[in-house]
Amino acid sequence: MLQLRYSQRVLRFNFPARTSRGALTEHVAWYLHLTDSQQPHLVGLGEAAPLAGLSPDYRPDFEAHLAALCTAFNRAQFKADVGVEDVLALIGPEWPALRFGLETALLDLHHGAQRQLFDNPFSRGEAGVPINGLVWMGDASFMREQIRKKLEEGYSCLKLKIGSLDFATELQLLAEIRAEAGPAELTLRVDANGAFSSTEALSKLEQLARFQLHSIEQPLAAGQWAAMAEVCRHSPVPVALDEELIGVTDPGLQEALLEEIAPAYIILKPTLVGGMAAAATWWQLAEDWGISWWLTSALESNTALNAISQLAGEYALPNFPQGLGTGQLYHNNLAAPLRIEAGQLHYDPRGSWELPMLEQYV
């Protein structure tokens, strides 16, 4: 029979992660440890790390609900070959991070508890997954420092968080980047995190367009379908939806959202949309409407980053940069055989993993 337990780690940032919702200095990750009584030495590991200000399940009773989930799971006496859908039936859609954590723990156990959830060139260590270099919000000098570092590290795609500085300064930063590297050498993405108003969005997008951007994420705050549809129809910069997808779990509503807004892209964060299967539902709908997509982590530790990267290695378009470079943000991340070289994330299946210390937290 399967048994589910959990542990916790408080991840501490190397520098305050400035977001549109304030500065973060730490982030709590919960780890789901799944074992089989027939092979107790094997541990399937999943991560549930709801993000402050974004995750529907970032709430004070999260641990109590996680403990109740473990109790319900263990009472169910699942056999080792139980399907993902059967175990996810224990968790409602309002707990997306928990669903992702349990789903990945089961996939890990089903594949030998080696942190290899898929068998593809990335998980075998034969190929990297291209990623965008993330430039965090901050003052102009802080952002310039990050930009210089990312360019020196060989990234061919940069993503800038915008909306925290005055717009003229942000335009100047983009101009400086383009002076260093043209669109043939460097792909540029920007993420507004809903910072534009519906009245100013198109004017700002026209000014951004001269930098030949790949896309802009979430120019308007989520929930304004009609206004966002208008922006998508007229924007000279392709629009990607991000926060817009969070909490929309009904397939009918998902299709209605994509049909009405008609973005160029959607961005899928398994922690926020309810896991891998939930992300697949989104991208299958998107492809039906001619909408492209990519995967992004959401400040999780290396456990979830690895899982999402292997998902990208299985399903994402080759040579299309994913948003997977957040593992370097923490000075106490779980040690993992992941590395970034020249703008690509690589995995070494022969490398060792640091496991969370279960006995300290249960």
C-alpha cells in the first residue's frame, strides 16, 4: 500500500525578489513524500509551493489541509499502480499547488523514484531545454546589472519584469539592450504583471513595439476579458496570458476565455493551474484555437523545477525558450543535478539529489 507524508522547507532568496506585489525574502515549499510498503526505500517526491499573492491555495490553513490530505490518502489504501486521476480525486481544484505536488510525487514513484518523471532527451541528460533569462523588477541600476550578467552568460532570450519603474526608464533599459543585441541575436519578452490600465495599454504597447519584442505577458490585470480582447486585437506586440488562467478550472470557461480574448500565447505554471494534467488541458485547448504556449516555474525549489523541465522536454516545442531559470534564486535550495549553460537548463540523471528531511517536520 502507498503512504503519503510531508515535510517543509523555508526557501530564502539570495536577494529580495521584487514583484508587482512587493518584495519577497522567503518562500515556503511543502514536500509530499510517497512510499510503497513493498519498497519502502523508494520515495516519490512532489512539491507544493503556493505563491503569495497569486496561488488560490496560499492561505493560513494550507498545512492543515495538507495534513488532512495525507490522512485521507493513507486511509484509502491505494495500491502501487493507482492512477493519477484516482488520487487527484481527493483534492478539489481550489488547491492547485497540492494537486501538482501529489501528481508529481506519484509520477516519480511510478518511474522508480529517481526524479525522472519522463523518458526524453532532457531527462536522459542528452539535451538541454532553452530558457529565458529572467530580469527581476528593481531600480534601474539593479536591472542593468542583471541584464549585463545574463548577456555575458550567453542567453539568447531575456524576459524583463516591467511596471515597477516609470515607463520612460523602462523604455530606456530596453533601448540599451537593443543597442547591445538586435532581434536576430536576442529575443526579448516583457511581463507587465497587469500593470497597465485599459486606457493606456495600447499607447504603451505602441512605444514598446519599436524594440521588436517577442511578447508581453498580462498587460492588464486578470478578469477583464472584454478589455483584454480589445488589447489583443490591436496590440502591435503579441500578448501572452498568465495570471488570467489562474482559478479558471472549468473546461467550458477555459474555452470561452480563449475564444473571447484570443491571445497569441498562454503561459502555463503547473503550480498555479493545478498540475501537469491541468496544464495539458490548457495547451490542448489553446492549440485547437491556434494559440501557442510555454511552461514557466513559479519560484518553486529544484524539485518542482525539475518536474516542469521534464514536462517541457516531453511536450514543449523544440528550441522555444521556457520560463525555467528560477532555481538559482535561493541560497538553501535542495541540491539537484540541474545546471544552466548558455541559456539552457540541463539535467544529469547520474547526479545526486538532496532529499528534504522528513523526520524534522512531520
